[in-house]
Amino acid sequence: MKIGEASRVSGVSARSLRHYEDEGLIVPGRCSNGFRDYCQSTIDRVLIVRSLLESGLPVRLIREILPGLTDGSDTGTDMVCAEFLHEVQSYRDRLAARIAVLRDQQAALDAYLRQARRTGL
């Protein structure tokens, strides 16, 4: 299928599909006229990429783990998974720290608003 149909079927914009390709996350086939040709397995991979991106993982980590998620092989997966899980945990910990800071900022703003409402500002 061409990029427009792949976009419609996957729910991912054509621009994002081209970006995924530029980042090495997908490799669509090519028609004789040079147009991209998306098969169902590429669409399936697009859906995985979108899900991982929506979870907040950076493209670098997705690029590292994606082959093991989509090619069905078990070659070296214990080592890859351990390293990947360590990186994901590290990313999650940084995210949790940022969330804690945001919660503190939110609490400070809530306190300010409560005080402002009491004093009629």
C-alpha cells in the first residue's frame, strides 16, 4: 500500500511514517516508480513504534530494542533485554524525578491560589 493508505490504516501521519523511516525504525519497500510500498508487517511495526513513542521512550532506545520485538529471533535476547531494561529503568527513574519536581511546583501553585482566594486577590 502507498503512504497515504498506510497512514490511514495505521493512524500515523505520512510525515511520521517518513520520519520513522529516516530514523531507521521502519524500512518500507519501494515500487518500480520509487514510491514507498507498505506491507502489513511494516504497518504492524509502525504500530509498535507508535506505542513505544507514546509511552515516552526515546527513539534511540526504540531503535535498539525494536529488532528483538519484531523479528521473532531469540539470538542474544537475554543480554539485549537486560541492557535495555536497565536503560528503560534509568529513563523511568529520570521521568519519576521530573514528575516529583512538577508535583512540588503544582502543590506550591495550589497553595498560592488557596491563599490568594482567602485574601481576595
